[in-house]
Amino acid sequence: MSPTKTHVLAYPFPSSGHLIPLLDLCKALVSRGINVTVLVTPPNQPLVPSNYSPLLQTLVLPNLQFPNPNQNRLVAMVTSMRQNHYPILLDWAMTHPLPPKAIISDFFLGWTHYLARDLHVPRLVFSPSGAFALSVSFSLWRDLPQIENNDVVSFPKLPNSPIYPSWQLTYHFRESKRGEFEWEFHRENMLLNLETWGIVFNTFTELERIYLDHVKKELDHERVWAVGPVLPNPEDGSIGSGSVVYVCFGSRTVLTSEQMEVLTQALELSGVRFILSVKDLDTRHVERDHRNVLSGLANRVGKSGFIIQGWAPQMVILSHRAVGSFLSHCGWNSTLEGVISGVVMLTWPMGADQYTNAKLLVDQLGVAVRAAEGTENVPEPSELARKIKWSLERTTKERVRAEELRGKALGAINKDGSSQEQLDKLVEKLSEIRVVQA
């Protein structure tokens, strides 16, 4: 069947780190003739281009409701989506002139397994995290590993048998009590992902081959596609002078006062040129303190440092020939942007999948060094300054590996690259699906 007769629903989790990569995947599918309807709430509607292609449509769903202010926010968001969007989507899909053949939904939306069942279509998981991180998550929620006496958790069934301090496990596993609603809610949502028809990863084969193979074994089928990095027009320029370090902790992380003090002191002590991107500062106390710290730093370093408050064009900055290293929280989008830019990375993970991503960068890929870890392992400013200065050296093995990995990333998204081949195979599978009428 022709791809133009194929219609899929794309259902992102409504935060930018999840929505934007899924939207980039949707554009790639549209470029191959697939009809895509993106499901969004009003605040995120502007992120979907209105005139991109007639094959890319938007269905605006009701805003999320939060009747219980004490409920975990992730639980509240997913619960609201399930309760309020489910009946609307059932009615809409059953009356649409081109019925959807499949649902591609974020891994936080495990409940869409039931929506897909009711629509008699397959559900595909979209993972905005890498295959390593999702493998850890699957094992965590399915096998329920015990925390040993030394407060270490091991994952012996995973390739390379990773080990973590218990405080690096996801907040939802650590802080909720087993058997209580929120803990069981998270577990059900994650385990439903193991029943999926297929998984689409924003990663590439050469980056995570052993973990992609592991996921196929977990699912007991081959419908796992690595189609990343799904980034808009990554630069393919030459490696430049690399004399500037870029520092950013993503759009959601707010540093503590101690972390900000250590970071700013280290940047000053290092003597290197830097770009520091920080979250928009509001009226909260810790961020009022940050204003004073940042203002003092700017006054002392002068033109050697440039501070951005709010959104920064991260991919543009990282791909600039002057930028040589990246101090990052290791969110997956930032990880991929660092990889495809060929910069050495300094890892300072804060939560979620970031500890796993940092482990991948440091221990397995050799393109990064550990700078710090959350609030548990914060170095002295002088030690962090030493690492920042080191990260700009031209002859380290990490830089050689970073430049090699950059070549592999660019190769994956080239015309005949592995990710393009995977996209073609995904489109082929979607086109073969037959719609079963209820």
C-alpha cells in the first residue's frame, strides 16, 4: 500500500524535551509520504508548524487538569491525559475519513496500549531517551532489583552489567512506596511499553548497538528502529579552534545555591572563555541568589564569559567552530547534540536518565569525563576548574573519540546511513499494516 494512504497518530508527552524530538520524527515520516496527526494541548500547539505539509496535521486536545495539587506532577499529567483525551481520541479516530493505522506515543504514555487496542491498531513506543536508558528502566520496573547493603543496585541482565548507587535511580522508583498508587502507576505505564508492537528510538545504531540488540531480545521481535539523531539540519562544518566551553543544564534544571557557587567559581578559576546558559530566573529565593552570583561573575570575567538567561540556540552554539567542550546535565537531547557536534563532554547529571547517559558517554564511548553528579558528588571549584581547562586540550583521547563519533553520527543521518535505512524500514512496516474495522 502507498505511504500516502498511511495515517498515524503521534502522541507526545507535553514537555519540550519529549515533544520536539517526536515532532522531528513526524517531519521525517511526512517527508516519506506518511500522513501524521500530532496530538497536542493548546500550550504546545505553536510548536507544530501550521504550513509544513498537508500531510502533517494537528489535533488540539483539552488542557490538562490538576484537581489534586499534592499529587506527583507526572502522575497528574498522565492521569489527566488518559481520563480526558481517551474518549475524544476514540470518537475522532473512528470517524476520521482516513483511519489511523498506528499510534506512536511517548514511553510515559503506556496507557495508550489500551487506546490502540480499542482502535484495533498497533502501538509504537517513541523513546526520547536512548536504548541504554530504556533498558535500565525496563529492568528496574520489571525485575525490581533489591538495594544491597552497600546501597548499590546492579543490573546483571543488561550488557556490561551496569551498577548504580541507589540515589541515582529514578525518583519515581525511590521516593514512592511499593504497592502505593503512584508507584504502581509508574510501574504499569513502563511495563505496558514491553507489550508494544514496536519501539522507535532517537538514537543511532553505531552509538548503542548492543542495547538496541538487547531491547529486541526483551521484546522478542525485531521491530525496533534507531532513526536518530532526529535533529533539524545539524551542521557538517569542520572542527574549529575549540577554545570555548559551553555550559548548559537544560530547560528544566535549576541549580542549587551550592552548585551555582561551585560552577561559577570554577569557570572563573579556569581562565577559559565560556558561554553559560541558565534557566530563566523567576522570583524563587534560590534563583534570586543566582542573579547576584551571575552578576558578580559577569563583572569579574568581562568579555571572557557570555551568560544567556533563558532559551539558547544550543545546536548552533555547539556546532560553532570555536566551541570545544560541553559541560552538560546529559539529558538525551543534549547528549545527541554534543555527540553530533564532536565536542568533548563534561558530565554533571542531575536525575532521570541522565546518570545512565553520563555512564554511556564516559565509560563506554570514552568521549567524556565526569565533572560532578547531582548534589551528592560536587567537586571543589579548583578541581572542576582543572577539568574545564583540560576539556579544551586538543590532543586527548576523548577528543579523538569525540571526533570519530561525530563522523559516525553524521554518517548515520546521511542519505545511505543507518538511520535513514531504519526510517525507510519503519515506513515500509507502517505501510503494510491493514486497518481492521471495529
